[in-house]
Amino acid sequence: MIVKAICYVLLLSAMPFFASSQSNPDAREEFSRRNYNPFPEWKLNEQMPNDVFRFARLRYDSYYGYGRHGKWATDFPDSDLNFSYRLHELTSLEVHPDPIVVDIDPQQLADHPFVYMIEPGNIFLNDREARILRDYLLNGGFIMVDDFWGTHEWENFIRDGFKKIFPEPKFEPQELPIEHPIFHCVFDLKEKPQVPAIGHALQGRDMGITYEWNKPGTETAYYKGVFDEKGRMMMIICHNTDLGDGWEREGENEWYFREFAEKKSFPMGINIVFYAMTH
């Protein structure tokens, strides 16, 4: 069982959230459209309605589309809703019940110190987007990159995404040792968690395989940090693991939930948020 963790997080009061109901899909509306049962809701602190963490997913362009069903939308909205609920349930962090999708836009990004980017193995950033993300990160923002696998997707992400943001060698991603506080700040993890998508997990269950074997170079999970000149981590790159699927699929299969969502995906995700908001 995941034990309740007490997280003491100091948050600066945020500006009013910016969102366009036409251009930014609503996670709760999308969930309700596809499901009969309502998702858990909770009330915010009325005295400090803006002093709250809100899970923000980044919408980006890729070779496989930008719109509602682009790579950026993988696991949406269940993943975002489940993770927000677990943050609310398992920590003392004030969490907004409605996660949000943000574009690569300085106004939207400015309201969110933490942004989640998923499946960037086919990302394509133009020069303007790269400058916006660079400014966001150097000015205090944090991006969690998740769910891309193998040598090919890594090379694409570095070439068409990361190197456009940070071409300088001084910003090269650095593999984080297991001793790094991000693996221990709330939940004390003994290994770097590798979470396969539920289909790969079920197929590899009897063999103990936790990687996507249909892609070369997927056997080992990597967690790489990107640091600014003062040593602050601006980005964590979770490669060869799919934490978001553990968040999304928690109610679909009890074995997958116990082995991957409960033991790995939620603890690692909570650690990352806690570390990003306190360092």
C-alpha cells in the first residue's frame, strides 16, 4: 500500500490561470464524454484559491500530428485526472482538481511552473517554439518529459526538440544517480522505475520483461536531468519508461496497478513534482 506522505511545499501565489475553452481541451469534459461515472472532485482552499498546483500538459507539434489526437495527447485525460487526484490524496499539496492543456505560448506557460510533455519521440519544434521553451526553463519553469522508447526516438527528440532549445554543450542531459534526492524526497525508491505500457506489461509478465521489446535500445530506464548555470534542474527526461500509462490505467488491471502504478508510477511522479516545486 502507498502510505500517506506529508509534503511541505511552499508555493508562490500564481496569477489567474489562462485557458481558452475553444483551443484547450478540458480533461474533465473529455473524461465525462467517454465515461458514465463522474471523476472525483474536491474543493480548493477558498482563502488561497490561486496558491495551488495545477497539472499542465504541453501540446506540441510532431510528425504524427498536432490536433486533438496528436502524440502530445497520449493517455489524456485519464492520466492527468488520476495523477492530480493521487497528488491530492497522498500529499498535503493543494492540488487543482482540473488539469489543463497548455500550448507553447509564453502567456500560458507563465502560469504553470511545472509542465508535462509526453511521447516526444517524434516532436518537431520550430525556432519560435524553441525560444519560448528556452525562456520558460531559464526563467524558472520545469518540464517533465515522459514515455518515449529506444534509440530512434531518443535521437529524434534530441535533434528536433532538445537541441533546438539548448544547443550548448553545457546544457547536455546528465544521467541522475539513484542517490539523487528526486528518487527519495517523498517516496524512497530503491531503483529507477521502468513502467511499460499495460499491453507490453501483460505480454511480458511471465518473463519479467518491463520494456518495449519491439524497439531497439529499450532495456534500461534512464532519468536524465538538465540543469541551468546555477545547478537548478530545469527538466527531467524519463526515457524508456511510461509513467503516464501507470497513472492512466490504474483501474483496468489489478496486477498492473499493484506492480507498476502503485509501486512505481505514482511514487516517481509525486517525487518529481515535489522536487520541482521545492528546488
